[in-house]
Amino acid sequence: MHILSWNVKGIHSPNKRIQILRHLKHLHPDIVFLQETPLASEDLVHMSKLWVGDIIGAPAVCGKAGHLVTLLLLVTTSLAQEKAVAPAARCGASFADPYKPIQIQANEDSDCTYNIEGTGSETTRVIFSLLDLNPSADCSQENITIFNDNFDVLGVLCPNSPQIAVYESQGRVNIRVSTDSTARVRTAYVLYYSVTPANAINCGGNLKGYSGTISSPNYPDRHPDFAYCLWHLEVPKNTKVKLSFTEIFVEIDPACRFDFIALYDGPDNNAPLLDVLCGRRVAELETTSNSLTLLFSADYANSYFGFSVTYTAVPQDNDAALSCLGDSMTVVLDPAYIISLGYSASDLTLSNSSCIAQSANPIVFEVPFYGCGTIRKTDQNLIYYTNTIQANPSGALITRLKELQFVVTCELDSNSTVEIMYMTSNDIIHNQQGSGKYDVSLAFYPTQDFIDPVLDSPYLIDLNETVFLQASVKTQDPDLTVFVETCFASSTADFQTPNYDLIRNGCVRDNTYSTFPSGSGYARFSFNAFRFLNAHISVYLQCRVVICDVNDQGSRCNKGCITRQRRDLSSKGWKTNAVLGPIRLKRHSESDAAGSIGETKDVVKTDQGSMYVVGISVLVVNVLILALVLMRYYRKEPTEYRYLPVPTQ
């Protein structure tokens, strides 16, 4: 005999209560109900979990567990249906509740506005979980516009918009529904609530890796009310995300209006909607890109046990994927393919057999450019890094398996990744090749010892003071060096005119420019600080650096100044740009130093009227003298730059 206590509060019909009791008794005669306990309706789900556990643990009732779970879900689903607000007969309405579901229904030729009152100190979150507009209408003819109290548009939902949309704003939020003349009923389901520290749920985040697990808050226990979680997942390039939901147990609704899991095929929830899941089920999905956004949203009642999903990176097109980074490459292999060949992850190593996979599912190798048997080759001013993933069955004297090799190569170039694969007749040899970019940085240093970089931005410096810089490439390869080929300055961050050259094509253009001995992976230089005439006090730098093999005597790094630039297709992969700035002069006021790029007005402060008159007089005289000097200067030697030369020491 199994004695259970249960609750039917929330089922208002006495006849329905009796029917449910009889049905449960019919499922198993040994179940004895003590009494109807006056529990809250939202506790019915919690009780159902206890019932399921008791029944599954009893052999005599094990065969009836599925029927009981189904019945309980139907009961709680009927409670969930009561949350939907009946559509208002009038066009538009105002809501002042702290949270509320709104079922909007509109006919043809409607123009209705629904106002959600909110306080300025709280954020109002509005979630559309159902959108059914006229599919044949244009967005200019039929739409739902969401705007705040300042009439700033938060978003516009069109007939072809995804059914899931989320908006947030402080204070009041307005929803305007406009329809065309087509005779049909339009429906939208909206949940709004105030986001406060009391109901904020700590969940979601940014995830990077090859595999892992995402689950709802408190899983496998009930998720909290008003749970709102947003996960952004990224796997290596040229792979996609495979999702396996081991459990989904959220509120049942055919349209997933109340609690739901929304999956987006991209880096944020503006990406294409992959699927919307709810209810009691399992599921498997795959993205088309190497990023995924998962949104979990719950309302204020009927919380179940949530969900748990495992994610795995798998190659997008073939059985292997390669991505090239600044100083390493990542190789992802499909475990199913390796197993089909008779091997496992433990059988695979790099050329150096001590370098094994970092992950078994998926099989992932992080291949360094310097080490683990990676071979570097220079060909026509391009650098190739090559390694081999090979199968070495352990503890075997003989084998009847085909030799398995993945030859992976990264070429440092600015083009997109190119993959090549071929297979021999007897052995299985995959060849994959990709391209990447060097990771180059440019930094200020206060002194010529180049020990501690300047971390302040903007970098405040005196006019004519020496500025020390270092260009570096992130690499573990000691045989690479850096050459600053071109470096020019601008008064704006977009490097529009006027520009001033410090060095161009290896030829020094500024008489204060000086170089320091280069080393493995870096180049150093300096110049004296200046400012642009009739422009902002900020100076931005853009430098083009070239990465070379120190053993290549004919490389660009050893050619120095080239006065006549020839087209060199083979060297373009070596060049990369680095931007740094701004530099600002110390002698200007604090307000100038903190101003935006477009600021040009100086702040002048004075306490006495006489000093003001004297200052204006001196300023006028200086302007006249400067104008005369500039006129004589530009008549003698015209130049394309408005640059103020300063004397060197």
C-alpha cells in the first residue's frame, strides 16, 4: 500500500476533483489518499515530483508511472492556461501591475496602443512569445512598434519577424498595434515584469570551448520564477554546434507562450531563430555557424525542473576542421569518423608523440607553431606551419588498419581559410590548409628601456617630448622579426586628412624619427611629439609592420627604404596594420584632454576684467605674427601637410 497526500487546489470544479481522484485510484488500487491538503496551486508541480518518485520506486506501480505523469501535466497545464489574459474588447489598455501576461488580439484596420506603466528606477522587460500577424502584409502596412516614454523606438515587429522578441527599458513601455484592411484576427502574447535586484536571477554568460553542459537555474530542481538567462556560445572556426537535450521539462503549452527555450543560430538573439522548445521532451539540433545563443525565459508560476543540454563542436563540412590563430592552430576531428576507421582519440598524437589531444569528444588538438614537431617553411616571403596528426595503436605488434594521417598547415596571410583534402588508395591521408593573421600590437613606453608600457589612454605628453613605441608580434617562433615599414599620424581616429608621415615604405620622413635595435618578434622606434595646426590636440598613429624570417637575407625587413614602390603580391601576407592613440599635449586644459575627437573649443578662465582685456590683446598680436610667419613659410616651401615643425635639441 502506498499512502500519498495530494492537492487539487486550483481545480475549481468539484466534479473534476472527484474524476481525477477516481482516475488515480483506478491506476492503482493500493494508493490511499489521506486528504486534500490546502497547498498553493504552484506547489502541485512540486508534489507531482514527489509522487513520481514514490511510484517509480514501487515495483507494483511502475507500469502506471507514465499515465500518472501525463495526468499531472494535463492538470498543471490547465492551470497554466488560466494565466492568459482574455483579450480586451476595447482597443488599447493601460496596465499598472508589476507583472502581467497580455494576450493581444486585433482585427483589420486597427491602431491600438497598450501602455505598460513603470517607474523610472526599475527596468521593464517585455517578452513577446507569440506573434501571429497577417503573413501577406508588408511591414509598412502592418506592424507592432515598441517605444518608451520618450518615444524612442525599442523595436518593430513585422509579419515575418520571429515569434520571440525581448525588449527592455526603464519606466513606461508602449506597444502600438497597426493592422491593414485584411479580414483576419491577429494575435500576440506578451509577458512584462519589472526587473529588480529581488527577482534578478544569476544565470547565462559567454562560453568558449569544444564541449560542455548548459542547464537551467537550480536544475534538476525547480527553476525560479521570472528566470531569464542568455548564453552566448562560441566554438572554433569552421565548426558548428551540436546540441543534445538530455531533458526538457518546462511548462506545457502548444505555442510555448509561458516558459520556453529559444535557440538562435548566431552570436546574439538577433540571429536567425533555430527553434523554440518547451514542454516535456528531448531534442537534438545543429547550428550552421560556430556560434549559438540560447535564451531561457520563465514566467511567474508553474515552474518545472528546467532543462539540461550538452554541446559539442563538430566540423561543419568534412570530418575535420582547421582554424589558424596568431601563434597556433586548432584541429577538430569528428569522433564518429575516427571510430569508424578503427581508432580512438587515445591512438592519435602529433608528430611529437608526447603531444596528445586536449579533448576526446570532440577530438581537439591545439597545435603550437613552435613545438610539438611543427615544421616552419618560408616560401616567397610567406611562412607555412605544418604538423601531422597520426594514429599510433598502442600495444600492438601488427595491425590490419590503414595508416591514418591528418596533415595540417597554416599559412600566415590575410585571406580567408582555404581547406584542401585528399585521400590515397591504400592509406588514409587528409591534408588541410588554412590561413590566418599575425597578432600584432603597438604600445607606448615612457623611456627608451622599453620595460613598462604606458597603459593610460589618452597618453598625455609635452610638446617636443620624445615618444617611444614598440611594435610586437605574438608568437613563440624565435626566428621572426618585425620591421616598421610605414607609420603616419592623423588628428582624427578615422585617419582622414590631414595626415603626416613619420616613415613611408621604409623611408624616414620626419627628422626626429629614430630606430632602436630590433629583436625576436619586436621593433622599436621613437619621435618627438607634435600637434596639428588648426586641429584637435589629439594625435593618432597607424603603422604598417612587416614580419620576416631572420634567416632570409632577401626579406623586406632587410631592404630598408624603397623609394619606388613596386607591386609585390608575394609579400602582402606579411603586412598588417596597428593603430594606437591618442596622444594629447599636457599643456592643454583638463576639459580638452577629456573631450571628444570633434572638440575644438578651448576653455579660458579669468577672474579680472583687466586681465581679460590684456589676454585678448596679446592673443591678437600673436595671431598676427603667426599669420605673417606662416604666409612667408608657405610661399617659400608649399607642403601638403599643415604640420608645425619644432626645433630638435
